[in-house]
Amino acid sequence: MSKVIIDRDRCKGCGLCVHACPRKVLELSAGELNRKGYHPAVPVREEDCVGCAVCGLFCPDVAITVIRE
């Protein structure tokens, strides 16, 4: 099992991680805004994460950490 940690205040809601994830683990938050006024990415199906870390590779803001257990 893997865990996706997103620094929500660092995320600018570009959605690159959402589109890059092969398992569709992430979505942009519809109801939450971060300090900068963006809708941050959030893990919604974390149980489907395989720890590939593609989301973190695509994140231009280095806001994603993937922990493999």
C-alpha cells in the first residue's frame, strides 16, 4: 500500500498530477481553496495507489510526496 501526501498550500491546482495518474487516485478539490485561492489536488482513491509516483514527477510545484509501504 502507498500513501500520497500533497502540500495543499503549495499546489496551484494545475491538474497535471490528476491526468498523469494511471489509477485515477487524485482529483482537484471542488469545495476547498488553499491559501493562494487554488483548488488543490486531493487523493480520493488512495487504496488504488500502487506507488508509481508519476503524479509527483509531473507536479511542477513539487507539492507531492509518495510513500511506499
